[in-house]
Amino acid sequence: MIDSVEHAAATPEQAQPFRELGLKDDEYARIREILGRRPTDAELAMYSVMWSEHCSYKSSKVHWKHWSANTTPEMKAKMLAGIGENAGVVDIGDGWAVTFKLESHNHPSYVEPYQGAATGVGGIVRDIMAMGARPLAVMDPLRFGAADHPDTKRVLPGVVAGIGGYGNCLGLPNIGGEVVFDSSYQGNPLVNALCVGAMRSEDLHLAHASGTGNKVILFGARTGLDGIGGVSVLASETFSGDEGGTGRKKLPAVQVGDPFTEKVLIECCLELFREGIVVGIQDLGGAGLSCATSELASAGDGGMHVELDRVPLRATGMTPAEILSSESQERMCAVVKPSDVDAFMRVCEKWDVIATEIGEVTEGDRLIITWQGETVVDVPPRTVAHEGPMYERPIARPADQDDLIADGAEKLARPSTSDELRAEVLRMISSPNLASRRWVTEQYDRYVRGGTVLAQPSDSGMIRIDEETGRGVALATDCNARFVKLDPYTGTQLALAEAYRNVAVSGATPLAVTNCLNFGSPEDPGVMWQFEQAVRGLAEGCKELGIPVTGGNVSFYNQTGSTAILPTPVVGVLGVIDDVRRRIPTGIGAEAGETLLLLGDTRDEFGGSEWAHVVHGHLGGVPPKVDLAREKLIGEILVAGSRDGMISAAHDLSDGGLVQTLVETCLIGEVGARVFLDPDQDPFVQLFSESAGRVLVAVPRSEELRFTEMCAARGLPCRRTGVVDPESEALEIQDVATFPLEELRTAWEGTLPALFG
């Protein structure tokens, strides 16, 4: 028997499995109050997925006030679309707009690493498509458990293969990201995905259903049983600590992707946009058709009527609730004028994309869905999509936070002799978090489409947007979660500062921000304290830098049992460069006899550092000082140096400190260098400190005076710290040690292949 609206009204006491679907008792009671009756099975499915943490942001939405409170009119000037849309869009000049966004696919990627990661890429690509843009590149900030843990050996290769398999088949270059290991991510890997796309500013499309009588068309792949309750329910639950428990049982709920179908769907969408026959469009990702229909109707100026029988299926016997909840991939939903339907269908037929008219925009404010002639959904769409629960969760600073801060790194034993320093350098550069990511990045196509200007191992990825003018964009993602654990406010600003700096060292001007905020359970007051501090830190930091948050994602419940991950607010920064030919590379040696200059101040700062983590397994103290005014100044000087041809290479200092930067820039450039440390400062501090706001630049001899005078005039500390020696095959650190490049390369590049094959 069909559980129709009429039947639901006649059977008010019928028991329903709302708790199994993730709804709380009070949430179920609220649904009954909204409808004036019990929900039908189909309505219950819709509310349960749309009111999940992943879709409704019910625990985080109250903190979004920090974004609006810290976004000035000047910051909004370049923003064409922001928070609440499928992705943020900014004006980069010359009539071009760029859209970008970070998303998470954490829990599905633990359950089924390949498909979880692959469909994470597919989902973020469709978000970019839905804005009217051509997707141009992807990035992947990743976090895994301990590198030598058996389950990491299961999860990481599958995740990397899934990202590469899907992205490579789409023909999208993977231009950067992160791979970080920490035991807190054991059982809760973080698989965040970023996509960037471009369009002419006038081609921007938004997700809304307007115009009574306009048709609703579902196009793309058929709807199946895969992904039912997938990301929307998985991302709202904590995994059982038992590997045979909850996580394993949810295997069928992970979506299955087909990149070749998505590739055709991309081209089909772009032609539809060019033809001007799309009124509104929405991708089908988390919550599937429940999300697409309710969000389109909620954001429009009327209601919507959908005939569920018309949805093309690839499984027999599917119920209305299953059809609405399915998260089958590679599907889009468009609103089209009746006069344009035939043209729409012709374009879809040309690309061999299945397209079906499933409904229309109606007068009023109801979303009505029928099945076999009976009404199975009759709801106010805003209550499903935009007016779900909003909680002010209890917030409390963790009781052990003071003890954590008091346990500083200054007490840890430090190397003092040249032999000890030499051994420490080799140990550090071969540690899992500092070793070369080549084993990962070689599985990705970084240069497909021919628009890639910079990619891993550069500090940021860079893509050319306009072939005629050379205008392009640079992107970087960053987060040191140990810093965030020690001080969520400062730690998040340090993540912002590093991403900002990584964009600036490429020669691009930072313009806008996206984020993916990965935290433990929102029901833990300590986690919510971390979250609130992080959001406020990011919002206020963006205001100081003058770049807006354009959107992002929140991922809660990243914990096993009562053990939460390190708080990991990943920050992505996008910058614009007017001509990619003046980009700044990471590797030194472009010109003979370059001078190495160290910008910024080096302090004795080791709280949360990679050295403390690798050598002592220690986490405590306070993170490095953050100075966003200094970061902004460094960015301005780097952009000016790039524009005026004064800089031949640049590399920021972050994890591992100066010595890590020196090793990487020498190995990437395949040349040696001679480095002179400051005789008035401890060599260990100079080599391993992770003080923020520092960059190593290489300048031609002919430009050294002009560049240093510019730094002096702007008040930026600039110290001559070495010279590039193209005749040498070693990194010589005066009075410390000499490292043959081959020895460094063996140490730096051997770790991940040894761990993962």
C-alpha cells in the first residue's frame, strides 16, 4: 500500500522509524507540527536527509553570523555569489568570473575509499557546473591516520586511486592539495575536495525555480539504489570504534561514480548554458532529488509539482522514499521555459544524456510529489531546505586546555652539535608529513587540458583562464591542525595566513576564501568551543586581510567513540594574476648566482611544530605568533617583485622550518646552494623554527639591491642568507653540514613508496 498524504492523515498513530533515519524526538515532533499530521514515508525520508547535519548545518548555522559581521562592502565588491549558493563566485577582471569551493567526503571515504573519494570529486565538480562554469582543475586536502598503521595502508591507496581515477577520466588536472598523517585521523580520514571553474561574468547561473508553468527536467544518469542514506546520513554519525561495527555495515550506502557519464554531462550543461535555455539549475549530490526539488522550489517564487513515476530508474521496485533519497551520481535538475523544452531535449540527445520532464513550477508555496497517481509529498519547501533545526549547542573550553598550553616545547631536548643537527635534518625530511608527495601526485594528471601553470610540488596551483591575455588564478589549501588544537582562534588564522602566503609566493594577489571545517561531535561542548573559536578567527582574519569567505562546508562527527580528530579547519585561498608568464616558481636555479634572501622574523617557536611531533611525539605549548598585517605586506612585496621581474623563485616557510624549505627548493630546482646562518642566533632555531610570516626568495644579482631597498622601505625584515651554486650538487649549510643532493633526494622521496608501494 502506498503511504500517501491521505493515508498518513488517516493513520496518525502509525509508528515510524524516525530515529533510525537520524531524527531526534523533538525534530520528528516539529515535522508533525509543520504538516499538521504525521509525515508520509516519502516526506519522512526527505526531512531526515535534509535535516541531517551535513545538509542543514543545524549545529553550525548559528555561528555564520561571524561571516556577515566581518565582511565589509569593499570585500563584497568582487563577489558575485557567496554563502548559500552551490559555490562562491568572484570577479577576476576582463569580464571573467571564477567559481571555487571546498567540500568533504570524509565518512564515505573511510567506508569505501575508492568510491568515496571518487564521488567526492564528482560532487564538487557538479557544484561548479551548477554555477554555469566550466570546471578547470581540482585539489585534494587529505588527512589520514598514522602512516604505518595497517588501516592507513587500506584507506590511503584507495582514496588516492579514486581521486586520480575520477579526475583523470574527467580530464581535469589535479594541481595541489595536502597529505597529512596523524593518529587522530585513524578511522576518520578527511577527504576534502576543491574544484575551480571559470565563466564569463554574464553566464552565472543560480539554483532557483521561478516562473509558473516552467518545466522541471531531470537529466544525467538513471536513479538507482546506490547512495541511499549516503553522505547525508553517513556524515551525521560517529563511527563505531569496532571495525566490524557501524562503519562496515554502511558499505552499500556509499555512492558509485561514473566519470565518463559526468564528462558528457559537463559538456551537455555547458552547451545548454550557451544556448540560454536554463532558468535555474541544481546538481543532485547529498540528499539527491530531495535536495534538488526542495532547494529549487524554496529559492524560487512559487511551488513545484513533481511526478515521481517519470524519474528514470536503474533498479526495479524502488519506493518513493528510496527514489527521493537516492544519491546516485552524475545527475542534474534544471528549470526550463516550456518554449525551450524541445531545444533542451535536443542538446541532451546530442550528448546522449538521458533527460526527462518530471514536473513544473506552480503557483503557491507547496512542493507536491505524486507517485502512481497519489500524493506522497505535500510540504512547504522552505521547511525542508532552509528552515530546518538550528541549535545553539553548549560551548565550554576543554578542562585540559590550560594543561596542554602549559606543556611547552621548550623543555624538549634539542640537537646542539653539527652531527646531531645533520642527523635531525635527514630524519625530519624523511618523516611522513614532510617527505615528498610524488608517490601521490604521480597518480594524478596535473597538466591535462594544457592550462596548468603551477602544480605540486609548488606552493600553490595555478591555472591560465584567458589564453589571449594570460590572466590566471592561483589556489592553495592549508591547515596545521596541531596549531588549531593548541589555540583554535590563532591556529585557524595561521591556516589562513599560510594559504594566503602560498598564493602570494606564486606572484598572485589573494582575492577570496573558501573553507572546509572538519571537527568532532557538535554534541561535545569542547568541540563546539574549538569550532566557534575557529570560525571567529577565520572571519576576523579575513576582514584584516580584506578577502571574503565565499562559501565552504562543515563536517562534524569526525571521531571514533569519544575520541575526536584534531580540529581541522582547512582554508582555501584563491588569487588572481594578470599574466601567468610572470609567475614565481618554487625551485631555485633559473639564473646563475641567485641570491637567497629570508623575509620575516625567526623566533624560538616550537609549540605544535613538526619537529616536536616527529622527534618527541609531543603536542603542547602555544602555536607561533600570527601577524596578518605582516602577511599582507609580504604578499604585496611578492606581487610587486613578480610584476617588476625582481624575483626568480620563492618558497614559503611552514612545516619543518627553513631547512625543509631549503631542501625542497634545491631538489625542485636541481641545484645546490650555500647557506649562511645568523651567528647571533641558535642554528637549531634558525633551521627548524616554524615562525609564520616568512618566505625564502631567490633574486638575480642584478636585482638584489633594488629588492632589498624595497623591503627596507616597507619595513619588512630581509636577510641575505645564501647563494645559489649551479655548479654544486650539494646544499651546504655553513658551520653545520654539507648534504649532497642525492642524499637529500633519497631521504625525501623514499618514504611514501616504502610505506605504500
